[in-house]
Amino acid sequence: MEEELPEIPQADLTRLLDRSGISQNRKMMDTSVIEIRGLPNYQLVSTTDFFFPLVDDPFLMGRIACANVLSDMYSEGVTEVDNLLMVLAASLDMPPSCRDLVTWKMIEGFRSLAEEAGSSVTGGQSIYNPWPIIGGTALSVVPKERVLMPTGAIEGDTLVLTKPIGTQVAVNTFQWINIEERWSRISDVISREQLERAFDISAMSMERLNRKAAELMWKHGAHAATDITGFGILGHAEALVRNQSESVSFVIHTLPVIRCMASVDATLQNLFSLVKGRSAETSGGLLICLPKENVAAFCSEIYEAEGWPAFVVGTVISGDRSASIAADVEIKEV
């Protein structure tokens, strides 16, 4: 299990793309959406994502990778994904028999969740690499009216998050349990059993699809959404609010955090910047701008369907397209 490597910062990535002359669709943040020649009422929606393993179980890692790829589609309201391509690297640093088993289990995990999502894997690309990698590309042909543009937030909307945060803290510190020097840094604020539980919650959260949330976004009139991944809840909120047609701002007043992870990060002097909203998530929840009057029904229905809660985390106010975490933010342990 490798420690998570950070994504390229948003500002640096934008600078590199602009320098290379690659156009960026500012209105579709999480996916590529293009017109289809000869089909004026349809659009091709696609996204690509991949990363190094962050859990020891290769089958689970495959499922997490698939869920992570699909989340970008779900954040744009695309609930039916036509096709998945797999991006795969088999590790040259593993003995051949171990490499074959690990690679096969990652493939099986990815395929199994694709089937649960009503999609299938039809191809992709595989290479040898010092470290294993798993991810893919999702593609779907969608009627124009079934793509939720991430631009429609209005003053008075409520911000709802469909998964707790804190996965990066959990999966990284879980590796410290058997490393005495590192474990001693956090053992005063968390027991081994508590950290194992936090890791289990993180794993279950990361492999859970955001498909039901995407379906309910349409039912309850969501105005905009994004998924929370490598830039943390505040980073993705900033990207989403900059994209809005109206002059609004997002204020995050509540952070639903996996139990004990805020205390662990505080003990580490905010190594992961969790309560600052900058801690990376993998296959995180959808951050959704919902009409205030529809929030209770949305939260009730997603809990009834999945047994996992959604969380009211903030408000949309008149503003300058900025996002912030309130000074008196509530940390809600999950």
C-alpha cells in the first residue's frame, strides 16, 4: 500500500494547459462534454481518472478506482454510463506470481463495480510500471437535457454532501499502526481499534457509488454539483462556485468527518489540512446545491435507499464567487 500522492494543484494545471494551448471547458468541470456530429440533441460525456493503490486489498482497490471514475459522471447528473475503459499498470517490483494475482484482483474489483453500476468494461490500456496503477475512462451518450450544468446555484440554496470527509487521514495513518515511530505520534488520541474502524468506514465509503445521489439530484431539482476528490471539500467548492452564472458565494458551516480523524490531524499539526477543507479525498461524495425546500426529502430518500446519511454542510449566499469555511465551523463526527 502506497501513501497517496497529491494531484497537481489546480492553478498549476490550468497554467500548464493554457501554455500548451489546450482548451478547457470552464462550464463542465468534472467531465468533457462535446457535441456529437449528426446528433444535435445528444452529447458525449467522458472522464478519465487513475491513481496508485491506497488500500491493501487489490479487489477493493479496483472497486474504489471504478467508483472514483464514475463519480465525475454522476456529478454532472449522468446516471447511465454506456462504457468503461480500464487504465492498468502491473507492478514490475512484485514477484511474477504475486503481480499476476494482484493485477487480476484489481481487474475483478473494477469489473464487479462497473456491473453494479449498470455498465461494462470493453477495453483500455495496460503497461508494466514500478508501481501498480488502476483507473479508467467512462463514456456515455446523453440527451442534452440530461446533463446537469454545474452553473445554476442561486442565493438561498443549501449545500449537501453525500459522504463524510477524512479518508486521506484514515488510509495514511492506518499504515502507521505497525510502525512504532509513527504510531507514537497519534496513539495518545486514537486507539488501534478506533483507527481500524475509521479505515473500514473510509473503505466502505470510497467503494460506494454516487449513482443514487445523481438520480435524486434530478428528482429534487439540484442546481449544480461536483464530486469531492483530490483538492478537498474547499478546493472543489471553490472550483464549483467560480463556475456559477449568478454572483454567489458558498459558506461551509459543517464538516462531517470520519470519527477521530479531526483529532488525529490536529495532533499532527494539521498535516492533512482536514478541518481547513484541503485534505484530499478519494471517491468522495457529491457536493450538491439544492433548493432549501427539497433538502429534507433528498436526505431522507438517500438514507432510505443506501443506509448512509447525506449532510447539510453549507449555504449559498449573494457574493463574489468565493468559497469559505466558517470561523465557527461545526465538526460533526461520523
